[in-house]
Amino acid sequence: MDKFTPEEIEEKKKAIFDAMGQRGQKQILKKGYENWNPFQEPKDPIDIRKDKTKRTTQVLIREFLSSVSHDNYSNTFAQGALEMSLGIINEDEKIRGMFEFACWYQDLLKKEGYDTP
């Protein structure tokens, strides 16, 4: 927008504002029309989060579910795995507790001679 005069920029800004719906205009007015810049560059996308192994949630889930027989899991099973992977990558304390408990329980079952789930 550097090529335009301040008057031309204001004219274009007003045209964009006038073309908007009432709801959008109301949001802009709430924050302040003078602070609104419809010409600003878009922000960079959020960094894609990865775990310690440098895998994204999508990669983790794909690898995990491909290691399990499709006949042995349901959508609910896959949803639980997805929630766990998201929680691990986001370092969610609740998920960390669930993970630690599951590891502990698996070790307990092995120690006492039971088959693991």
C-alpha cells in the first residue's frame, strides 16, 4: 500500500468497511476503526508442534494405528490415542498422569505374571 497516498488508503479502507456486514463492522468499531488495518500482512502460521522424536501428532497417530490390527480397534480407540498424542505434544499434565499410570500398570501386570492388555 506504499504506492498510494494517505487519502487513497483511507478511501479504500472505508470502502472495505462499508462492504462488510454489520457484525464485522461492530467488531471493528469495538476495537477502534482508527486502529484497524485491513491491509496488514497475514501472520506466519503457528509452528507445527512436534514431540521429542520430532514427530507431529498426525505422524504419531499414523505410525501407532498402522502398528495395530485394524480389526482390533474402534473409532473410540483411535480417538483416545489421538487425545493422548495431543496431550503428550502439548505437555498436558492430565495426559502425562494417564501415561505414567498406564506404564506403571503395564509393569505391574508383567511383574505379577498377567498378560498385558
